[in-house]
Amino acid sequence: MNNQLKVNPQQFYKDPYSYFSNARKISPMLYTELFQRTGWLVTGYREAEIMLKDPRFIKEATKVTPPEKIPESVMPAIAINRKMMLFRDAPDHTRLRNLVNKAFSPRMVENLRTSVNEIADYLLANMKGKFTHELIHDFSYLLPVFVITDLLGVPKEDRDLFRNWSEAFIKFIDFNTTMEDLELVSKDIIDASNYFRNLISLRRIEPKEDLISNLIIAEEFGDKLSEDEMIASCLLLLIAGHETTVNLITNGYYLLLKHPEQFELLKNDLTLIPSAIEEILRYESPVIFTSRWAREDFEFAGNAIKKGDYFMVSLGGANYDPNVTTNPETFDITRKNIKHLSFSSGPHFCLGAPLARLEGQIAIEKLIRHLVNPVLIEEPTRRKNVAFRGFESLKIQASIQ
Ligand code: HEM
């Protein structure tokens, strides 16, 4: 165990990158404690990338770790999580992912371009006439939520239900969560899954033009998917649509406000939008951690790994590895060949990456075009999540044109 590396939570929420950099200087793979977890902290880009692609690093902890003492009340929520592709290994992972992939093709995403533009215009129109805005509340939270709920076929009047439910899920899987927290948020996860159980049975009787109906059709065409797996897939898509892209948009706009020369550069040449989004993803990834377990004993990057060892794979740390990115602390939207692990790598590579990129590009372009003389009203506060990086709120002044 490495005892040189103490984490100060407040400092970490503010700036996790100094902590990652200190860790990497000791070793790109370091056995340490971090919040409620103990295991290998991986901050080297190459180590992280290889690990994410290597089937010896698995997702299903129950295969390699002794059963934990978990309160009865939390078990149903854990059972739902364990049905999600994000927490499965092959062959179950492959089966679940193929099925969702069929319903969620890049062509389907490209077809969403018009509706993402329309939603962004609608939200900006609602901001007109006001000079002070809370960007998350008014824009960056609503855009991905409208897109994913429409895509799945969640009725508009039910959209608000998911705010608490998806926050509960994030709490459930974060690194600073205690057993008491788990007990508190379990009910929300059960409520959310009951909601989908009901919606799925409605679509079985009367299919519509939506992702849930597509999943039901794909299932009927041969892929075996249990009712609970179907619910878990819907829940995962919905939460991923809630908790990540909002932070891509907000972190991105904040970064541009803090780097006026980059803002001007982008404003004067909007063809830079795709590379600006990649640099935003690298510099302030909405997801800075994922995790894996060792399937067996083996040697990796000069370390003796034991079956059941836990890995805290720091995607945010890897993105700042100076062996891969020159001057990683510089935010530069004109970088060539930007390398980041913000969507992970290997079999669990983010299934929603094309959608997230599309939404991020449209949102940032619209904000740049339509917000006139934007100014930060106050320095925003970071959310107290370890793995998910976003703000509590982002208050700005700007007129809307
Ligand atoms: C900027 C936005 C996003 C980021 C940074 C992000 C990041 C990630 C990461 C890091 C993983 C893999 C974690 C691992 O390897 O353990 C992942 C998986 C996943 N993401 Fe995203 N995501 C984003 C947006 C979305 C959206 C919009 C959707 C869908 C609507 C989505 C759906 C998924 C799904 C279904 C998986 C599981 C894939 C699997 O296990 O095979 N994501 N995402």
C-alpha cells in the first residue's frame, strides 16, 4: 500500500488532475486507498488503454471476490445494476451490447441531427428576454434529457421523474459511496426500474417509433434478453443520457469562458468545433474513473497482480499523461491527433459516443453563436462526485440573439 498519497476530498473535487499527476510520478499503477476504495490506481495512458482492452481485467466482481455483507434492502437495486451491460463480461456483455447496438445505430444517431438542433433552438428561445442564466438548468441538462427521453419513448410529462432517479444511480456507483448512502438511494433505483417495467409492457401491446419498441423487436428476432435485462438496458441508456453529456456541454462552455483566446479562435472558425469537443473531452472528461477486477493471478506492467485485485482506472488521469499528450495542462482546441480515454476503450467503449459528440458539437456551436458577451457571474462549485465530473450550477450573464 502506498501511504505517500493522501487525498484531500475538497481539493480533489476542485482539481483531481494534480492528485493524478502526483500518483503518476510515483508510478502509473499504484496500490493505494482512494475515498471508500482500495486498489490499483491507474493514471498512465498506455497502462489504462491496454487494461481496458485486456479480458483478464473484468467487470463482474462476484466472479473473483468473496460475497460482501450487503443489507437486504439494497440487494434488489444491486441486482438491477448487475444486469446492465456496463457491469457484465462476455458472453453476456456481447449479447446485450449487440442487441442495443441494433436499436441504436450510428445512422439512427445521424438522423437525430435535426431534432437535436430543434431542441437546442427551443431551449435558447426560452432563454431569450432574460440576461441572467443558470446554464445547466436552462440548457445543458435539458438538451440531453429531451434527446434521450424522446429516443427511448419516455412521455414528456414523465421527464422530471428521472432527475432524482439518475442522481441516485450515480451515487450508487460512485467511489465515495458508503453502505448508508446505498440504503438511501436504493428505493429510487427500484422505482425507476418499475417505471420501465410498466412502459415496456405498454410497448409490447402497442409498439411505437421508439428505442424501447426497437429493443422489443430485436429481442423477438432471436436475441435472448430477460425482462430484467431489458429494464436494465433502458435504465442504463437513460442515465448515461442524463449524467454525462450535460457535463460535456457545461464543462466545455466553462472552459471556453475561462480561456477567452480559445473562445475567440472558435468563434472565428467554427470548423474547429469537432476538435474543440475532443479537447474538452480530454481536458475535463465527464467520467474520470471506471473500474475493473483481476480475473486471475498474472504479471502486468511489471506488477504482480492477484486474482480479485481492484483497479481504479483513471480516464481523467490518462488524459493528462505527458508521455502521450504534450503539455497536457494546456487547453488547446487546435491540437492535432487528440488522444483521450474519456469514452473508455475496448469492449465497453461508450455506446453513446456518436450521440454525445453530436449533442456536444451542436450545443457548443449554438451557445457560441447565440450568447452575446457572456460573463461568468461567480466561480462555480464542483459536484461532490469522484467518478463523474460536473458543476452544481453555472451562472452566467448574456443576452440571447
Ligand atoms: C460525453 C458523454 C459521455 C461520456 C464521457 C461517456 C463515457 C462512457 C464511458 C467511460 C463508458 C465505459 C466505462 C467502462 O469502460 O467501464 C461508457 C459506457 C457506456 N455509455 Fe457512455 N458516455 C457518454 C455519453 C453517453 C450517452 C449519451 C449514452 C447513451 C445514450 C451512453 C451510453 C453508454 C452505454 C450504454 C455504455 C455501456 C457500454 C458497454 O458496457 O459496453 N453514453 N460511457
